[in-house]
Amino acid sequence: MSVPFHLPPHDVLKRISRMCRFDYLRFCRFLYIEGVQSARISRRAGRRCYRFFRPIGYLLRHIYFNTLGRRLERSSEEFRRAGRRFKKSLRWAKRAKKHGIGSAFRVFFHAMRWEITEHHEFARAILNIAVPVCSVLVLALTIRYWNGMDFGLVLFNQGERLASIANEQTYEEATEMVKQRMVYDTAAGEAGVKFAPAFRLAAGKTDYQSADSVCNMLIRQSNGIIEEASGLYVDGRLTGAVKSAADLRYMLESRLTASKGKNQNATARYTANIETVGGLYPTASVMSTEAMRQFINGSRTEITTYTVKQGDTVSSLAAAKHTAADSLSRINPGLGSSLRAGDLLQLQLSVPNLEVELIQTVTYETEIPYTTATKKDDTKYTDFTQVVTQGVNGKQRCVDIVHSINGVETKRENISKTVLAKPVEKVILTGSKKRPVNEKGVASGTFLWPIPSLREITSYFEWRWGTFHKGIDISGANAYGSTIVAADGGVVELADWNDGYGECVIINHGNGKKTLYGHCSSLLVSAGEAVSKGQPIARVGSTGYSTGAHCHFEVIVGGVNKNPLDYVS
């Protein structure tokens, strides 16, 4: 192994210093060369660009001086000369002012005319530019002026000037209002309004008349018997008029107040667009206050078509639609006592003249359903079920906004829910352990047919001879001595004489279920013995209260007898 040679510390420092200085000088040389090369390349590129674009620049300058430049130079010279002569003319005018203003104006205009004659080309050029510009300015000002004007129509009827209106639509609305107001007048045989309109265009700022004002003017022009009144319009249609506008408003408000009932905090509004319009009405169109009250609070009869639904009866339909059963029969000839789904019936309903929508806030309490959770227990068999915690519904307070029309709810919107009591979750414990197949004393959860060789059922789970038969009787040809097997695994609870059952076997399957086998001729098991599913336990006989060889088979769940045919087949 060789030993490395170590330099003295001083020599090492000197060597490092020489290496650093050499590297520094080499780096500076590199920067210098790069800078010089970059400068040379930039200058060379500039010279080449100058030589390339110089002819193009000469050409453009030549074109400019031979076209626009020379003309601009000449015009600027003319402008400077004209400016000098204009100043000179002003000086001459000031001198002439000593002899009077008229003399000064004559001198100034004489000098200006001489200038225009002397520099006619310059003046012509100025006019060629100024005239189009001034024309455009005049056109823009004219358009702006006429756009600022307000154009309307002056309405004439039967040659008489009536009013200024914005457009023909105002006149059409006014004539429609007149026809509605005059309908009673015309029916009474009086002369109506004659429409002979003529229009003339008018411009200028003015106040135009509304359709209602024009309507009043047309009615006043009819020379009929008219008076001031307030009309009730429903969805734009006149239904009648009364003399007092205050009475009309009071009757409308009273109807809304009565619709609220006990809940005066509710909001009541008409479903139709209700307007009260004051103006001139023919006397025949004005009704009494009592007649108007009867209309506002009254109703009308409408015939509607209804499609019968499943479960509908004549009585239930009459009660739901607030009508009488004999009314349904009268409107629908041939209507029987029974209805078929899909049949079409005609219903005669009473509908208010003015429908009212009631919007109210309703507060009520409701239950919160509990949820059910299932927990697995691997120590229990799959047929094991136990309720660990009983579920309890919670309670909450709800606030809804309810919309109803004529007492029938049309819309409901919940705005808040406050939990008063939280629900208690129901917890069910179930087994997840699989039962072994045919293990003694262990139930599988399902039942076998108890007598494999016999299939005939001679008596069912039903009332018989004044008493209820709690099981089924199984018999058949050569039934005596046939083998009875355990329907499922379990522990023998009874293997002995059992009153009317005679020789009897009861097996407890350990899951809340028991099976009973009665009227046996002999027993093959004893009490306390663990048996498996399908194991022989007895033989068919006719002991106890029996009229022949058979096996009485019962299924008992939770102490209650069940129909064995729900468990075996």
C-alpha cells in the first residue's frame, strides 16, 4: 500500500491561488471575446439593413415630395403670405379708423378681396375643404334637432279636436274602454258613441293624454246622460260601476278581510287583476252599491269535466266537490251507483265571481321517523334476532307558507324546521354464525316435512267440530307404523303421553320455535335428548283422541300456534 505525498500547507495555498488566478483570467478572456464578437455581428447586421432599406427610403421620399409634400409646402407658403397680408390689412384698417368705422371696413374688405384675387388657388383649396365639413356639421345638427323633437298625434273625432296622444294604440285602448262602459247604455236603446277618428302629426314637447282621459272625452262628446263614477275592471274587463269610489274600495277590502277568517295575520289577494277606474260612465252603466256588493261576494255556476279515479263513489265525489248526489245524477243522465275509473262526468260547481288567494303561515308539529340499525353477532346463529333498543320517533316543529284559493290548498312551502326531540335509533342484533348441517340439538331455521312416506292431509289448520284445530293431520295408505322424523334439530322437551294427543313428542328448536307430533304408536326418543334434523323420533299411530292412524303436527312460534303449511310443504 502506497503512502500519499502531502504538500506543506504554504505550498498548497500558493498552488490553489495560482489555479484560481488562471481560471479568472480565462473567464475574463471569454467575456471579452464574446462581447467583441457580439458588437461586430450587430454592426455588420446594421450596415446590411441600411444598405437594403436605403433605396426604398429614397423612393418613398421622392414620391412624397413629388405629390403631397410639394403641395403642402406650397400651401404652407401661401398660408404664411396670407397671414402677413392679413396683418398688414389690419394695420391699414386701424389707420383708416381715424376717418370713421365705415372707412376702416372699406379698407379691410378691399384688402381681403385683393388677397383672395391674388391667392385664388389657396382660397379655392380652403373652400373645397371647408364646404363639405360645414355641410356635414349642418346635417348632424339637423338630425340632432329633429331627434330631440317629440312626435305625437292630434286626435279629431267627428271633426272636433279632442286631445294630443302619443300613438294610435292610446286611441284603440280608449275606444275599447268606451265600448265596455257603453254596453249597458246601448242595451237600453240610447245612442252610443260614434267613432270618426282623424289624426294629424304634431311635433314638439307636450303632455299627451292617457287612454282613460281620451275615453272620458269620447263619452262626453256623445251628448248622452253621463255621470262621474268608479268602474270595477276584472282582468281588463268592466264588470260594473258605482257612484262612490270609496264604497267600491271598501267592499273589495271587506271581501279580503272576510277571507282571512280568524287568521288576520294572513295575506289575502285577488287571483285576477282588479282595478278601480274613475271617470265618466253612462247612467245606465252605473249600478247600485248593493248590487255591486252582491257581485263581489257572490258566485257563479260553471260546468266542468271530471275524470273518475280508482275508488271514487258518487257520495265521496259529491262531498269532495261540495255538491249534491242528486245534482250529479241530474247533470249526468244514466249515472249508476258505481263508477268506473276513466269515466267522464260533468260537474256543476259554484265558483266565486272574484277568487281570493290566501297566503298564511302555519305552524305544526310532526314526528321524525326513527331509523333502524342492524348489528351482527358472530356468536349467534343466522336465525337469531333480538331487538336491543326500541326505536322512538322524534318530534319537530315545522313552519310552512300555505297558499290556498277558495279554501283549497294549491301550494305549500316549508321555511323552517326545529327539532324538539331527536329520534331514538332502533338497534336489532342478528346472528351471523352459520348453523352446522344436521348437528344434534342445533336448529337450521327451516323445517322438513315430518313424515317422508305420507303426503295426504286429512285435516287443516282451521275451525272443526266447534273447536279450532291447531295443526294439520297427515295420513295415507298404510299409515300405521310409518316413521316420523324431526322437522328440525333441537332438544326433546316432551316424549310421553299427553292427554288427547296420546303418545306425543314436543321438540324445542331453541329459536323461539317448537314442533309437536301427536297420536304416535311408539316413541323413539326420550325427554332431554338432542336430536338432529330428519332424525326418526316416533311412529304413526292412533293413540289419544283419534279416529284413525295419522300424525297430528303443530308449529308453535313464540307460544302461538301457526299454520304448519306456512313452514312446510
